[in-house]
Amino acid sequence: MTRAAVVYARVSSQDQEREGFSIPAQLDLLRSYAAGRQFKIAEEFVDVETAKQAGRSAFGQMVAFARKHRGRLIVLVEKTDRLYRNLRDY
């Protein structure tokens, strides 16, 4: 049985992107992980902004997408701190 997943990649800054946490590297890792577990990627969401404050655009889009598919999606991230860094997002 194939399970649906969404991928979320984020870097806080251009500096972080240069330090090896690049969006392409995160996406490659997460796509490979999904393929190895036979997850079908329904959507990919990318933000290049800090998570210290709420309001990231792609994060909000991902949450809205997940709500529409409640209970039927797996959310894939490289590290949990890619998802949340403030209480509102948590």
C-alpha cells in the first residue's frame, strides 16, 4: 500500500544554505527516504526564512494542505527544527 507524504524543506538564511543545509540537499534526502519506503510525494513545500516567528508562507500552505487530507498524510522533514521554532507553529 502506497502512503501519501508531503515534503517540507527550510533554511533560515542564505548563510545557512551555504553551510550545507541547502534546499536541494534536503529535498534529495527526503525524496530518497520517501522512495525507499514507498511513500508517494503529494506535494513539496519550501521556505527560505526563519521559523522564529510565525507566518512562513510555504509552511502555512503545507498546514492547509494537510488539513484537507487529515489523517492520510505523512510529513517528511530533515530535522524537526525545520518545522517549528516558535510556540504558535508547534
